[in-house]
Amino acid sequence: MSPSNSPRWGAILIMASSLAGLAIALYAYYTPLTGVTGTLGALITILACIALAVMALALAALKGRGIRIALRIVILLGLAGTFFAGLLLHLWWLGVAMVAGLVGLILDMVRAGRHIHS
């Protein structure tokens, strides 16, 4: 499989983890007795997970090296912020999903480094 046709596994993992985080945040926001039902913090994590999903799609589609590096930095900040928000909201599974997204980001960076050196 040529490098241009290979799937972007890192971006796929970031997308999956952001969608899992979205499901967790939606559950916490709408389910009674979760402790964060209807709170602003849960709503912000919902929006952050949506933004991470959109950025994962953009990361998979973009070709330019500079813009991909900038997008990776923004994704890293988004993952870290959402992880922290999840911990503050006692949504531990949201933190686990963001760590999985970090693994996806690392995979994307390693994959990009291999294609530069080969």
C-alpha cells in the first residue's frame, strides 16, 4: 500500500475517542443524578468533543506539513483541556477517551515521521 493510500490510523483513533467522549458527555449532561446534569461544564465538554472530531477529520484530509503540525498542537491542547474538564466533572471515562485520543495523536506523528525518512 502506498503512503498516500494508507489510512490515517492516528486520525481515526482521535475521531473515535472524541466520539466516545461526546457520548459520555451527552450521557452526563442529559441523565438525571449524574451530578453534572444540565451544567455548563458538561455542555462545554460536549462542544469540545465535537470540535476535536472536526479537527480529526481535518487532520486526515490535510496534506500540508505546516498546517498539520499546527493542527496537531491545537488537538493536543483540546485533548488536554477536555481531559482536565472531565476530571473536574468526575467523568473518569471521558479522561480515558482523551488519553486514547492522545495515543492517536502520537500514532499520527510517528506515521508522518516515517514517511519523511523513507
